[in-house]
Amino acid sequence: MNAIPQLFFDAMSLGGIYAMAALGIALIFGVMNLVNFAHGEYIAFCVFALIVPSTDAVAVMLLGMAPAFLLIPMLLTIGAAVAVASEFFVFRHMRNATPVAMMISSFALGFVIQNSLLAIYGSRPKAISLWPELNTPVTVIGASVPLLQIIVILTTLVVVVTLALLLKKTKIGLEMRAAAENFTMARLLGVRANVVITGAFALSGALAAAVAMIMATQTGVADIRMGGQIMLVAFIATVIGGLGSLPGAVAAGFLIGAASVILQGFLPLEARPFRDAFLYTLVIFSLLLRPQGLFVPRSAKPRV
């Protein structure tokens, strides 16, 4: 009887992580038509910002020693700063380039960040301890779930609602929506291009930092490659949801999380190591049936 609530919380928490990562990618694509594959490295960078630079296997906490009320805003700021710096030094100079050229540049930027971390911290994954008390199980509607899962679900809801209000009720949000619809026309009508794009990168970097805190607490490991897998899933969620659609990215993130948990729970034991193969098969079928994504943003239509 407790299996269904357990699956629900597992699916919602994993889907929440994917949804926040996919939101970060969708924000950038909406205003720049750029799939930023360096987003996974933003996540890894924020995790390593918690510890003292060292090649030792066991990490020594640095920023991670700060109390939560200081650590959370500081790490969100670091994530936003890294993303904004990448826009200023790399992507701002490529706004007239083709989407393929910008995408390749994002790959290159990701390798630069990853190899910088490799040079400073070494290649060995490091054990870290960030808020271990959040992994304490609590009982909710008959299911025993880690407290972190509840926090992830609530955090995702808060992020989605806050972002929706930002986009609908603020000037910068209105400008982002206008830029997503038709960037050239929006600039002609007075939309501040640099402000809009910088704001989108800052939000994307802050979302990467939020995912980094969750992953560091959940896994207890800092690995320079830890952002790669979640970046891949987040990109798939962005495509399935409809490139440029923020609601689509969120919905697809939760759907992929739910599908992953259900497959893990119901596949035969001998087939569970191949869960990802089954998951990506479902992704293929989804795109065959609806290649434009679940939610097609108006910005995906031909622009004048």
C-alpha cells in the first residue's frame, strides 16, 4: 500500500531536479536561440565552490561551512555570476553567429570550465557532507521519504510560481517574453537586449546553483563530470516540452522523472541496469509522435 506514495515522491523529487535544469536551458534558448551545453558545467562549478581547492579524495568544506541562510544566496549568486560572465565573454560576441556556431561554442566553454576544475581539484570524485540531516527519512501519507525530497518538490513549485510571476508581472519579464516571441522586433520597439539576455543568463545560472545544492546534498559527492548526465536529461526535457517553452520544459522534466522512477520500480531485476535504454526509447517514440514537442511556443513559428 505504501508503494504508490513512495513512487510518487521519488518521481516528483527527481522530476523537480530535471525541471529546474530544463528551465535554465529553456530560458537561454527563448531569448538567444541557443542550446547552452555549458549548463552542466555551471552545476559542477557550483558544487566545487563549496569546498577548498585540493586534489584529496575527501573534501574540506569552505563555502559549504556557512549557515544555510548565508550559503543559499551566496551560491545562487555564484551560479548567476558564472553564467553572466560566460555570456559577457563568449556569447555576447556571437549574437550574429548561427545557432550551430553558438552551440559549438557552448561545448567549448563547457570543456574549458571542466578542465579548469580538473586542474584545480583533480579528477577523483570527492566525498562532501552538505546538510546530511536532510537525508533523514520522514513519514508522509504512509511513505518514508527523505526530508530532502519534500524540500526539492516544494522548491520546484516555488521556483516555477516565482518565475511565472516574474515573467508576467515585471518589466524585465515582459521584455523576456517579447524577446522570445521576436527578438529583432522587440529590439526595434525598445527592448534592452543586453539587459534581457543578461537577466536570462543570471536566472539560468541561479537555477544551476539550486540543482548543484540538491545534488551535493543528495549524493554526497563532488565530481567534475556530475553535470553531464543531468544536462543531457534536461536538454531532452527541453526538446520534448517544446524548445523555448518554459511550461513545456517543466512538464517534460516531471514526466521524464516519473518515467524513470516507474521503470526502475516495475522493470524485472535483470532489466533494471538497462533502464536508461528503455527511457530513451520512450523519448524516441514521443518525438516520433510529436516532433515539435508537447507545448509549441509561438516563438517556434517562423519569425518576420
